[in-house]
Amino acid sequence: MTPASEDHQIHVTLDKVMEKRDITLTDLAEKVGITNANLSRLKTGKVMAVKFSTLTALCAALDCQPGDILSYVPANAEAPVSD
């Protein structure tokens, strides 16, 4: 994923978890209580912040941990490759 800004190295792997759980963007947005547009921006890494309440709702809906959908990659390393 390409970060929204080069100022951070947090990469979003939400798409991989969604694929593993066989859940659509629309279904997940409904379960989490956010708009499709906001979830899409989060999924593509085009956000600069995520509320803990949103992260909690995502983890509950996907039965995962925050580290399953977010990862830190140092500036001199390549983006993570998910299974």
C-alpha cells in the first residue's frame, strides 16, 4: 500500500484480511458503522488517522487484531508482503 504521506510508514493491509474473511467493503462498512467512502480510503491507505473506536469496530467485525490490518515498515524497508 502507498501511504497517504511519505511522513509515515504505516501500511494498511485491510484488503488482505477482508479477502481472507470473504467480506465486501459494503458489508464491512455496514458492520463497522462507517461510510463506504471512508472505509475505502482506509483500505487504500489514504487516511492520516484512525479513531480507536473505528479500529475496535474493524477488529470486532473481522475477528482480528490491530496488527493484522496495520503494520509499521521503517523508511528504508520495503512494504510488507501479506500471505
